Amino acid sequence: MTKQVQQLDRVVIRFAGDSGDGMQLTGDRFTAGTAEFGNDLSTLPNFPAEIRAPAGTLPGVSSFQLHFADHDILTPGDSPNVLVAMNPAALKANLGDLPKGADIIANTDEFTKRNLQKVGYDVSPLEDDSLSEWRVHAVPLTSLTVKALEGFDLSKKDAERSKNMFALGLLSWLYHRPTEHTISFLEQKFAKKPEIAKANIAAFQAGWNYGETTESFSVSYEVKPAKLAPGVYRNISGNQALAYGLIAASVQAKLPLFLGSYPITPASDILHELSRHKRFGIRTFQAEDEIAGVGAALGAAFGGALGVTTTSGPGVALKAETVGLAVMTELPLILVDVQRAGPSTGMPTKTEQTDLLMAMFGRNGESPVPIVAPSSPSDCFDAAIEAARIAVKYRTPVYLLSDGYLANGSEPWRLPEVSDLPDISTEFATVTDEEFLPYKRDAETLARPWAIPGTAGLEHRIGGIEKADGSGNISYDPNNHDRMVRLRQAKIDGIDVPDLEVDDPTGDARVLVLGWGSTYGPIAAAVRRIRKAGGKVAQAHLRHLNPLPANTGDVLKSYDKVLLPEINLGQLALLLRARFLVDIISYNRVRGLPFKAEELAGVIQDVIDASGSGQ
């Protein structure tokens, strides 16, 4: 039977099931095949915080959304075109996001009376008319998988575990994804269990063949590769990119990298990734707690290494005292905060932008710290290098504010040329004929010398008690303290950061949409929609949050209205209002999820209409 092939320019797919159904692995493999094919893509993994949430319940639903296209895209998509629901809970949890007319591929084997009752269904939605507005494909994924694996020496339960590979094979057929990458992955993943590898491959191929032969799917879809700039690409998540950025920073700074860290969701993958790269001279230390992790990293910085610590959520609070010590000792230290929903333990696997004020002020005393925030998963690479540049040049701890959306999301990343990476190398203090003064400052940067401990002639005191200007001796002199406080602040204020760039194609927009961190993708996609409809709107995005670019105030005052969407209750808006006396319009949602482009486009249009700028 010859089946019709329909061309599409973009597709959003969401795999959803129980947290034990392997939805993250399925989504990751589909993403890998999509990246190999050459589409532009963006992903949004979404999973429970519990290691094994209650099976078949709404809190236990795990999902993975992938948006891929033949053109440049910026977000994982607002609404899925296709939902793969492995059980009733997955269907009920995600149906509200599904536009009318979208496809639902439902695993009928799991729509049992018991599973239906768990989520409040009296009757199976597959058997009444409640799903009539969607295109439903009822597929017995579990039983088809078990049937396909009858020839293998597997229990029925073990065979059922491969149903995610059957679903992956079906979707790979439906959207013309290459199969070689997945087969190779399964062979490597289960190299020590060849029977399991063969079973998963068989299930994957059975899913592909089912799509090819069944009458349930009369049409398959093709999304052509995107036209990306020439270069070598790979798919990368934010945590991977950040880890690679730290490695590159270590090489460019000509310093050994030391990571002192305590595992915490969603930052742990940075520790895992860096631990694999010892050949670059990287040392990773999994500490017994957050305080020990940052203490070890600061100690490594004192010893002449590029000290890094990674954390999230409540770990930021625990590290605060040592960050203050790093401010006082004026040593380079990178603090990676992969923000997550709070307060306290909050929602560990959900994203937020709620640690900005903590990074700015969450220490005792006047203790200013630079803050850098990446805007996309791949931008985490460049942000890590920038954080290292500031840390070593200005001898200061630096906060790098990523978040759960960036950390777990992925996109194509063009590998940079090593020759294009910045030289951020620094010089250690050396013995001269002059007396060594550990707090004698560089005239340009106000940074103090970085002296390797144990170097004869460079002996000096270190610690958290106030230092005398120049000598570094302990000082309780009031005037000296005032001077040192102002010098530390002036050093941060004087950090060289590029001007804030504004995207205003017509040059006469009256509304500016400002953002920071992971809101870049949804904001940019929303701005595209407004402009496509004929609206005029400008966009700017802040990477450096402390110090702010020198032209920030001028940019804000150049527009009638400034709209600032944040995944918090208005933290950056608070800072900008206080600093520049500009009436920022805040748009805030704290749902543990990124903004949707459609949602922001509506808000932007409302602000344009209210400003009287029209079209």
C-alpha cells in the first residue's frame, strides 16, 4: 500500500506516560534522530520530582516535548500537534494543552478500569465521544510490543518495558526520522546485555513496521532539514553546554578547573559531565553538603585554580556565607545556580527565575557580586566563559544564573572555532623588589593580586575579617572599612560589559519588550508574531544583570512602555524601577513552566494597544 507523504514546516510532539515508561529516553532518542536529520529543534522535558512517582496517577506523569522545523525556531512550542499518551493519566494531564484537531496516539492496553478510576474517568474517553474534536489513533502499544518479542527469552513484564521503543519506532516512521542512530544507541547502551539490546531494537523496528503496514495511519509527514549557517553541529542541553563552557574557560584561562559540588536537581548533570573529562586536568569533588562544596571550590581558587561550584534552590542559601568570604578575600569563584521552583524544596524539577534577588543581595554586609544569565541552552557555553572572564580578571565571585528549562532543554549548537574563543588568561603575582601588598589594586580593574600560597616572598593574610587597604592586615578602622566597602562596589560597577542591544527594525516602535535568562525564546517568538501581524515592537535581552550595561537607562527611557516578562513576581522589574525610575510593566507567571509565545504575544499586543501606537 502506497501511503501519502505530507510536507510540513514544523511539528510539536509530546511523549507522555508514567514516570517509569521511559518517556525521557524516548524523547531524547527522537531528538537525536531529528538533530541528525538536520532540523532546527527545541525541547522541553517535564518530569516528576519523585524518583518513582505513584504509577498511573496525575502527579506521576512524565512528558517530553519536541518542536522541530525546517526553519529557525526559538521555543519548544506552545501546543503539541501530536500527543503520545501511554495511559489515561498521561491523556488527562496533557489534553488541556492539545489544540482541537491534533493527533492523539493512545496506548489502549493501559486504559483499564483500574487505571481509568485512578484519574477520575468513569468511562474510557476512547470509547465515548469526549475526544471527537481530536484525531484519535487507538493503538495497543503494550500488547503489540509483547507480541513482537515473543521469540525472546523475556518475561511478559520485561517485554512490556520495551513499549516506549515501539512508540518511538512508530513516530520515527510517521515523521521520517532516521533509524540508524537509535539502533546504534541501543546496541551501545545494552552492550553487556545483548538480549535486551536485541529486544529493544526489535520493538523499535516493530513500531516502524506497524506504521508502514497499518491502515490507522494513511499519511506520513516530512519536515525538511533547516537551512542553518555552515558548520559542525551537535544537539546539546544547557547543562552539557555549561559544562563544556567551563572546560573551554579553563583552557582559555590556562588554569586547572576544580568543581566542588553537592548533587542537587537540576544542576547535578554538570557534575556528572565534568567528571568525564579528567583528561583536561579537571578535578571534580562530590562534597558531603553544599557548604563543603563551595568551601572546597574557594580553597581551590586560593590555590590558583578556576574554582567552580554548582547548585540549585536551597543550595544557594547554604553557600551564602562562603560567597561573602569570597567577596572579602577577593578570589575568583564561579557559582552556577540552576534555578528551580521554590521556596524551600519547592518543585525540584520545575523551572523559575526566582533567585535573582538572592544572587544580588543574599549575603550579610555590602557584598556585591557580578551576575551573568544565559538565554538559551547553547548560550550556556558562552555564558560560562564570560563568567570565568569576569571572575579571573576582576578577582571576584560570579553568579551564573541558569534554570531548569535551559538545563534540561536542548537545541542544535554550532561548535565554535577554538581560535574564536576569547583569551581570558591571567597572571599570578610575582616577587619584585617592592614590598608585596596583597590588596594593592590594579589601576584599571581594581582587582588585587592573585598570589599562589607557598610562594616565598608573597606571604599574606587571608580570611573574612576586614582587610586594611593595601597591606591586607586585619583592620577595624572605620574609615578603612568605608573605603574598602566602596572599593569592592566600585570594582563590580566598573566591570566591562557590552552595551544592551535593541532589536527595533523600524526604529519607531514605542513599546520595548525586555527580558533576561530563559525568557528569550518565548519573548522573541512572540515579538515575531506581533511583527508578522504588522505591529511595531522592540526587543532587548539582558545577559549582564550586575553590573547592568551602561546604556540600560537610556534604552529604557527611549520607549513609551517597557514590558518585562519574568518567571517570578517581578524581581528584575523591582531593581530597574529603583535604579532608573522607569515604570516597568511587569508580566509575571510562576507556574514552573516557561512562557508560551502565544500568551506573550497577546500581552504585548495589549500593551501596544494601550500605548496608542497601533500598527
